[in-house]
Amino acid sequence: MDIVAIGDNISDCYQSVGQVFPGGNAVNVAVAAARAGGTTAYIGAVGDDPRGRLLIAALTAESVDTGRVRVVPGQTACCDITHADGERLFGTTRRGVALFQPAEDDFVLAATASMLHTTYCSGMEEFLPRLAAGGPVSFDFSGHIGDGYADELLPHVQVAEFSAAHLDEGDAAELLRWAADRGPRYVLATRGARGAMLFDGEHTVSVAAAPSPSPVVDTLGAGDSFIGRALFGLVHHEPAAELLSAAATAAAETCLSWGAFGHGTNLLSCCGGHTDVAAAPALLKSVRVQP
């Protein structure tokens, strides 16, 4: 297994276009790595509702292993999404059943991966030492820069990712060195339109943002696509410049359509017209409930 992602998932509810899309950092990274040609799996929890069924169906269509996805009573996590000039804006988020404690079989699957990926919003901090004992860990710290959150986690991380679009090049380089001094073999800073930087403890390789061949529709998931493609490159020992270029292209392509990786469905049929599930008993018949 190339990459196993464990943790968060979300249903992104686009009120303006009347659709709901599967997503979440861990989910999006697994999909991006699979699209690059990797073997991937996702470990997480969804509710016994249409949005949970949508997420599992989308992952299956993307060739992501869902054998360790729990379907539990309750609501799949969801977030209201709006847009301004293509940039996604996050509204109300409902965590639903997304947070869970890993079972023994989850640790076993995680240990089969060349890289295990998780995130700041997945609730895996307590389990990070054990996950790291099974093999290399990638951790997306997102915007947790300078707030102390990463300090105790970095020693357990092989690849650390930060969202640093607000930093100039000098401050971003300082962030890379600071994080690498605390344990990671690689530190990646994604910087939106400014591109990205990868530090291996000795050398920093930068890449410009890839030009979009069409007008930007939706930036949601672009950073996750970058991370997923970059991790695939690291696992397969691609040269840094090559994997960063491919990751930039993957991120740009994500911006050309709605949702983190597509697979949208009608908001009314999936969410009852709003983000509280109240819909489609027929859709629930095929959902298998697991402990």
C-alpha cells in the first residue's frame, strides 16, 4: 500500500449550485494519490445517511480502499460552502460522527503503508506515537504556525505540511527550517498562488503555482491535491522538482470544477434541501451499519 489516510471526512454543501460533494483533508489526499497511480486506503467514520453513502461510493469510484470505513448511526460531517471570485469560504461546520478512535485493525492497515497521512482536524494527536511506530507519518498542520500546536507532534512526523500563503519567501523558509529541526525528514509549505516549497533538511526546492488552463471555478481541495500528489512522489522517490511540478499541476486541475474531487449530487436529495439530513429513505437501504 502506498498511502493510507486516516481521520477526517466532510460533505461540502454548495448552496449556490445546489450540490453536495464528498471531501475532507484525509479523503482528498487519498484520492489525489490514487489518481496519481498509487494504491491508497482511507480509514474513517461516516453516518448512516445519504452523505455517508455518497462518500463511500465516491472513494470506491476513485479506487480508494474503504474496507476500514465505519458506518455508524448518526450524521456524516458537513460544511456549508460559499464562494467569492472562485475562492471557497467555509460556513457552519457540523462534525457529526467523523471523530473516532482507531481500532487494532486500523493500526494494522496503517502499518502496511509506505506513508500514513493524517491531519490537524482528524483527532489523531493522541494516537500519533503509535501510528508513527508502524511507519512514516505525514501530518498536515495547515495554518497552525507559531501557536504551539505542532511542537510536540513534529518529532513523530516524517513529512510535515503547512499552509503558508500569508508568509513571504523568507518567513516560509524559516518555517521550513524550524519544523525540520524538530524531526521531520521533509517539510512542505503550500503557498497558494505563490507556489510551494519543499525542504529536506539541507536543500529547499520551490515551484511556482501551475497556470490554470481555464478560469478558476473553485479552489476547495487544491492544497490537498497538492499534498496527495507530492506524497505519491516522495513514496516513489521522484526528484523533488519533478514531484512538486506534478503536484502543482494536480492542484491547478482541482480548481477547474466544483468540489474537492467531484462526485457531486443534488443537495435536495442528499440533505433534504439543507445541511441537516432529512432525506431519501431509499438511499439508506444499501448502507451497511458497522460497530
